[in-house]
Amino acid sequence: MAKKKAESSTKEFEQALKKSGEEKYLLKLYVTGLTPASTRAISNIKKICEEHLKGRYELEVIDIFQQPVLAKGEQIIAAPTLIRKLPLPLRKFIGDMSNTERILLGLDLRPKKQK
């Protein structure tokens, strides 16, 4: 019986690995109106998502001036801030999302470079 359980766990693990390239990303971008930094952040993250997550992401842009309660609930202390809700673990990025390499690394979309 233990052998069947181990085989089942191994099979589930292998299936999870296959699906890892198909994971859906849930992203929330908190901005402050139409400031230059906010518009750059929106443009940059949309470009990153279309190039690296096409068809596998949901991006919600939230203006903290219009919805301050949402920003308070997420403990947003600076804007623009991007939050990766899914896949776990949750990650936060602050800035205009112009450092593409850093964003890709933080979203686990590019392997870390070996030293």
C-alpha cells in the first residue's frame, strides 16, 4: 500500500512539473492616477506580460486615488507597486517596472544566472 501511495505522489509531482510552464499569473498593479511613473509602469508590465506570459496572466490595474481601501488592505506604501498574487508565494515590486530582468527574475520567469 505504501508503494502505491509513493507512486501516486511521484506521478502527481511529475504532472505538477509539466504544468509549471502553464501556471496562471494573477497580478495587481497599484498606481497613482496618470502620473508619468504610473503610465510607464502600466506600459512596461503589459509588455513583459505579453512577451513572457501571453494567455497565462490576469493583470488588474488599481488607481489608489480612486480605491484607497484596496491599497490599505494590501499595505501599499509606495506606488507604482506590482503584486504577484498567484502563483504563490506572493511577491511585491515597487517602481515603474523598467528593470525587465529584475521583474522576470522576481516573477520566476527566467532562471538565476550562475556566477
